[in-house]
Amino acid sequence: MEKPVTLLVERTPPGMNRRTLLITTAIILSAMAGLWLFYSTPTKPAPDSAATAGGAAWTGIKLPPPSYSPVERLRTKTVAGNDSFTVETRELEIRQPLKILQQLFLQPDSPETAEAFEGVSTADFKTSPFEAPRSSPLYQSPGISAESEEGFGPPSIERASLAREIRQGISPLETLQRAELKIVGISEENGLAEIDLLFHLAGASAREEQHQWNGQAQLSWDSRQKKFSSFRISSRQHVRMTAKPFTDVTSEVLGANTSYRDILVPSIDHFRRRLDAAVGIGVYGHNGLAIGDANGDGLEDLYVLTAAGLPNLLYRAEKDGTFTDTSREAGVDLLDGTSQALFLDLDNDSDQDLFLVTDQKLAVLLNDGSGRFSHSADAIAQEATGSATPLSATAADYDLDGLVDVYICSYVFWRGGSNSAGTRLPIPYHEAHNGAANILLKNLGGGRFKDMTAESGLGRNNQRFSFAAAWGDYDDDGHPDLYIANDFGSNNLWRNRGDGTFEETTATAGVEDTGAGMSVSWEDYDNDGDLDLYVGNMFSAAGQRVTGKEDYKAGDRQLQGIYRRHARGNSLFSNSGGGAFEDRSLAGSSWFGRWAWGSDFIDFNLDGHEDIYVQNGFLTNSREHDL
């Protein structure tokens, strides 16, 4: 709830009416503006000017220009046409006509849209058939089916029949609810640009059946006429869902709480206008939640993390399926920006404590068994994190002593460390080693921890830009191993030797994965008895376009491949046994996860096979087309 604002106005001095006051204020403001212009603009003395009484001619004063960070300077080069990558200039040219084609998918029967498309396509425009001549099943279970569609053939159908083809291609739907077309490649020769597209179409039938088509296509663009000349589908997958697997019940189970309405419902922009920018909400938004039984009643409670300046929220699960806000009485309504929380039994007393990663420090909150928490001030020495800002945490009993330990990922020095200036930008971009160090915390009992990073061997190769890590026994020797997802470079796989130390096996295992690593999860997705690996990365359509050009990093194809991999998307590694993995990302069609912050294996439809859920998104303003 917003507080009312009180405006205090000074009384007008005697003898001064309101009109005089306004005029006086205007004169003062004008004078201030004049002084600003005078002092911020260098002046040159007249050639015949005489020295002043002090003996020196007036030369004027120029305020120093504003300073710009290296990132801000780089941004100017990313505007289409400001660099040598002509592909981006072409993308800018195609962008608006492509939106018209996208609208035609959504409204194939609209005369206005059809007329608009005629204006951006040649008179001899042709399209390939939208009905697939052949298909093969990919997946079948009660309520869900998927099939691969192939053999669409070359463009042969006239422009006048395009709307009909679209309608037939999305049968049994009459209209779509969503249509996305992403340009991932552009090649040009003799005035004709060939455009590689990823497309995503989705909608629901009158019987509430969900349909989704994902595929690849090629558009031809006549650069001389600045119009489309052909459209061809190369491959497509059709997913049909006859049952609605999930229903949104958020407002029903949380809606009775004032905190839900006042904190969780408003948008990011709402709070960006109301919180101090120095500590408040950033472009990343809220930071997720933790699930655990806080009060020991057998029901799983929710601990929701909010932006700095807003209280974190603990919602106690009730037997009727609703939740009650108990944040204040539980002592967990922290105002610190919290990037991660873990429910863990840190002191082995059989209740769920909280381990928090905040902007300022690592925090241990011990549970008294009833759902009330107290801060353990001496749990972790402040020197453990130094000037780095911890970002995420993952827990396991790595030394098998019966106490759960915690590994902390750090990204950069955000708290004024001596290296802060040098660690904001990755150097080099594709394999950076100037990030903040990660930390292994050994549990000593009683909720106290000791930094064992150096002693364990994890201090080597430890200056990465690490987003997340996960424990998993990939070699099945009974000891949890550690995989770390790094931004701006290859990832790390650390094999647990079983004596409290680790050895890096990233290269031999084949899981370097030089993407923009942001999440990692372990699971046996192929049910062969060993743990497989899924890594969430960044997908960038613009990155795919630029890195796909022959002249990009000319003379260094290896580096070009690294940058191209950086923009590709997510990775799925199948455990082959013997400490090695096989990259199944493309074969398994699991690479496209958009801007993937988080990911996890979950058997959604309870068929005995682990599915993959990817949490994604970013604030894009008006440039949503590249994400």
C-alpha cells in the first residue's frame, strides 16, 4: 500500500503576490540555465582583448564531459549499420515486412493484412505447401502427441493462395493465438537475400485442444525491390495436447494475503518507479522461491524472494490448499536483495533451516522447529566472500560426514572490491578468467561453516563468471561431483576424489560447453542408469546471424565456432559411461530455450520419462525480435 504524499509549501513573503513570485522564480531559473550554458561552453577571448586587472584574459570554464563505461561505448556499435556486419543492416530492413507476414499467420482472412503483405512481396511471390506430405510420430502418451512433418517441397503456390495455405497448415485451428518468426541467418548474392527462420505457431481449438508448430523455414528477399519473393518450410514439428495439464490457481491459493496483492501482483516497472535504484529492483526482476516444510506439519511451504527494499515472503501451506503469509512472525521478512534461498537442515536437528544468498552477504537462519527462524551471526566469516557478491548456492554432503555443505557461485566484484573496475567486463569475452572466485563451505555442525575452497582443490580455474552449479554423482562412485555453469567461457566439471578433494575433468568428459551458462541440472533422462546433464544458456538470434557469416572472425574458424556456440542455446549431454558424455542437444531438439535463466528435469505427465522445464525471459523493451 502506497503512503499518501504530503506537500509542504512555504508561505509567500509579505508584499509579494503569487504573480510576482512566479516571475521571480522564472528569472532565477533562467539565470541558472544561463550560468550553466556559460560555464559548460568554452569561450575564446577577442583577439584585441586586454588583460584584466588581475593580468589574465578570461578564457572561460568547461565542465568535464560525462564519462561513459566501456559497455556504453560498445552499445553504439551494436546499432544496425554502425559496424561492418551488413547482415544486421539487412535485418533492420526486413524487420517491418516480417511483422506483416507474422500478422498474416495470425489473421489469414483479414483483407487489410493481405493487402499489406502484397505491398511487401513481389507479384510473382510463391510459397511451398503448408500441408506436410508425410509425417512420422515422435511421441505418444494419453493427452499428448508429437509428430515430425517433412517433404514440403519447393515454393510453387501463388501469393493469392497464401492465406488458404496458412489455414490448411494450421488445421484444425481456424486462427492462431501466437506466431513468432526469428531471423537466425542471412546470406546474400546477386541482389537476393536468403533468410533462415525459426518459427513458432500456437493456438487452441474450439474444444480447447492445444496445438503448437515449431519449425524452420527460408524466406527470399529481393534487395532491389525490397520485397519478399518466396517462402519455404524445410521442417516442422506438430505437438497436439488434448488435455489441459495445468490450471493457474495462484490467485485462489494466495489471493487472501495482502502481500500477494501488493508485492507479487504489480509489475517490475511498478516497483522500478518506487524503489531506490541503488538497492531496488533491477532488470532481472524477482529472484524465485524455495520450497520446504518450515513448520514441520508435513506440508510444503513457499519462501518467495523479492527485490531489495521489499520483504521476502514466507507462505505457510494450509490443509485446504491455500497459503497464509507468516513472514513477519517467522522472522524471515528480510529487505535485502536475495538471489537464492535453500531449505536445508543445516544443524542436523531434523527441521528445515534457511540458507540465503543476498546482495551483501551469505546468511544462515536456524529454525527452532516451529517455523520461527533466528539469524546465526557467526555462521560464516565475512572474509569468505571478500568483496565479491555471491549469486547462487547449491548443497550436498560432498565429504560424506553427515552434514550438508554448500557451494557458492560468484559473478563479479559488486561491492567495491579492489578489482571491481577490471571485473565488470569479461576478458577475453569468449574465455574470461577475471570474474569473482566461487567458494566451497564445509559444514562444521551447529550451522557453522568453513571455507575449504583452496584445500579441496576447487581454487584452481576459479576466476570465472559463474551463474550456477549443481551436484551430481556422474561416475556413480558414491561421491557427489560438481558442475559449474559459467558465463563468457567454458564450464567446469569437478570430479570428487572421495578424500575431500576434487580434480577437473571438463575436457576429458566433453562438457566444456562454451555457451553463456546460466543454469545446470542432473537427471537420468534416458533411463539408462546414469546421470545426464542439461545446461541452460543464452539463445540469440542476432548472435546466430552475425557469427554465421563467412567474414566473421575470418582466419580463425575455431574462434568463430566458439562465438557461434555462445549464441546457440541450451545443451543436453548424455552420459556414455566411463566418465564421458555425448552432446545430444541438436539430435534431441533441446537446444532452443530462449534466454534461459533456469532449467530442471521434471516428469510432468508421469510417464516415467524426465521432461525438461526451462525458465526464460528478459526485459526487451521494443527489441523483442532477437530473443
